[in-house]
Amino acid sequence: MTDLLCKKVFTCVQYHFVFFVLIFLFGICHVSVVHQFESIGQDCGGDLPEPRGIIKTPGFPTEENPTSTYPSNTDCYWVKQGGEHTLVQFKFWALTIENGQSNSNASCEYDYLNLTITSVGSTMFCGFFTPTGEIRGFGSLHVHFHSDDSVNYRGFTASYQTVENFNPCEPNPCINDGECEIGNGIDRVCKCKAGFLGEYCEIDIKECDSDPCQNGGTCSDDKSPNHYACECPRQWDGTNCEEERGSPCDPNPCQYGGTCENVDYVAICTCRPGYDGEICEIKTGCGNPGIPYLDRHRRFNTGTSLQYSCIEKYVMEGKQNTTCLSDGTWSNEIPNCKLNGTQNQQSSDGLTSWSRGMIVLGSVLTVNIAVFGTWMWFKSPWAILERLGITGGGIFLQQTHSINPANPSNQVERIRTLSVCSINETSEPSRTYSHTTPVT
């Protein structure tokens, strides 16, 4: 009985011992498996909370294990959620994944990485060549790695980065007043102003490099962008100094009758009195005080004095002298010349007496000529001499020339009187003028 009980107890204890051993071993295996899946879960897929990070296949080689490969029958999913204006940037740093059938890296039937960006779509990757460049798009990022149950390789490692509310033109990267534009929805493109080149309009085009200035002209392009200027020798003109200049005095640039002189293709103006300035455009001194028949542009320098005088038998009313003042006015008004009243009366009386005498003399002479002519016609003593062949007409003609004496003094007086009358009739001022310019 005791032996049987002991056997039963031993068997019971034995059963319990085996049971506890099994439980212990199961626990160890469970912990190991869970730990293994937890490790795989951390390296194989999941949400990506950070705006940037690294993605790689499980088992990617390290310095401690440089020959490591990704596991078989693995599917890893990484997800980074984004909106319509979320920029996604993805770049491979290494990629070694089993090729597809016929060693193709396009079909990728066995192992592969499927990369999806919302605005770009999905792309499969496998093979032994790492893609260069950056894959970019807008929206969310999905990465799926798959391996089958056969050949395994190193796998891949890549980086991602997301930018919310992306605008490549803020801030504007373009310099020299370049305008930033968005190309293909992602890339920024600088539209440069004329005269600049480069990705950011940083290159200033040197317009003078082509040597556009001819005939010894000097080129300068530092005044404004997209512009150059030629400084030409005086003999040449035009944008590129291609035109030979004519005389700078044709047409005359000097105003108000100024005289132009060509001095080494530079117009030098010599101004008339009363004018100043580079082209005689500034009026100085005084204008015409009222002298008739004077050039309308005639002016007088400041300090110039004029002296007036009247002709014989006229007297002056007003100041004889006038001076050009610094304010452009004359010191005195122009005087008047008035006929002397006494001389005018005497001239009129003299003219009347002379006229009466000439009328009486003319009347007497007319009567004498008429009587003498009648006598000559009927009683001519020279008619007998002519019949006898004797002539005396020369003596008569000589006497006839001397029978009309003239009074020279009367003629001169008449001429003078008529001259004065002529001036009075035309109402022209009877005066002359001269001017003197002060010595500076």
C-alpha cells in the first residue's frame, strides 16, 4: 500500500515536475518569440511621426555584422501621412534587393520595395543599383518592402523628409530683382531680368565683353543692368561711335545772333552784347531804348552809355545821355528833337520872298522873250547876213547860256529846307546816336 502510494506520489510529482518544466520552457520560448517580433516590428514598418528620418530593411548590415541580410517572407509597411500641400522628399542611400525573373530589375516579382507618394504614384524598386537623385511629390508617403522565402540580400536604406504648406518661393531666393516661379509644382525657377543669368540670377552679363564701341570708343556697362554706353571721341557719334559727326556749328546752336566756332568738334559761342550763357540763352544788360531801325535782338551791356544829338535847326527835349543800369533799365528816356520855331518862321519868310522874286523875274523874262521872238521873225538883222553868207548864232547861243543866272545860296537853302520838310513829313526822329562801352 505504502509502496503503491509512493509510486503514485512519485509519479504525481514526476508528472508535476514535467508539467512545470514544460511551462517554464514554453515561457522562455514565448518571451524569445515576442522579443524577436518586437525587434522586427521596430525595424519593419510603422507610422513615421517625425518630419524626417531613416528607413531601412530589417537586418541591414552594420559594422558589427557587415554580412547581414534581410529576413525571408517579410512585409514591412512605413506610412507618413501628409496633406495636399505637404512636400515629401525621399532619397535612397543603398539598395541591394533580389532581381526579378530573367535577372530583371524592372519586373521585381520576388523581392521588391514599392514606394508611393500621392501626387507621383507608385514605383517598384529591386536590383543592385542605387537610384540617384531625389524623389519628390505632395501628399502622403507609403513604403512597402516584401521578401519571399528564397534568396536574400543586404536590403536598402533611405531617408525621408516632409515640409508642411510648402512654397519654394518663400523666401524669394532670386537676387537682382529676379522673380521666383514654381515649376512642375515643386521646383522653384528664377526668372531673371534682362542683363542677368544663373540659377538665382546671380550672374551679371558683361555687355562690354563683345567690344561694341567702334573708332576708339570706350565701353562702360556699370551704370545700369542690360545696358552699355560708349564714350566716343569727339569726331564720332552714335550708339557705337559708328557715325562721323558733322560740324557742331551746323546748325548754329548759339541763340540771338551769337557766333559759333568749331573748336575740336566742340561748339564755342561768342555772344552779342547783352547776352550770356553757354549758347547765349541768357539775356543781360538792356534792350533797345527806342532807336529806330535797330536789330530787334540788339542789346547793350550794363554800363553802356548812349549820347543823342539833333540835326541843324532842331532842338532837343529831354536828357542827352542815358546809361544801361544793372537792373536792365535805362537811366533816362530817349529824348525828342523838335524843330526850332524861330528858324522855321525865317525859313518860311525867305521861301516866300524868293518865290515872289522868281515869279516877277519869270514874268519879265517871258515877255521879253516873246517880244524878241516877234522882232526876230519879222525884222531879223541876221537874216541879211545869212543871205550874205555871214553867221552869228554862236554868239547868241553863248549869251543865251549866260542869260539864266542861278543863285547858289538860294538853291542850297532850298535843299536844306526840303530835307527838313521831308523828315517832318515822314515823322522820323531827326537824331543820331553813338555808344561807348566801359572798359572792364
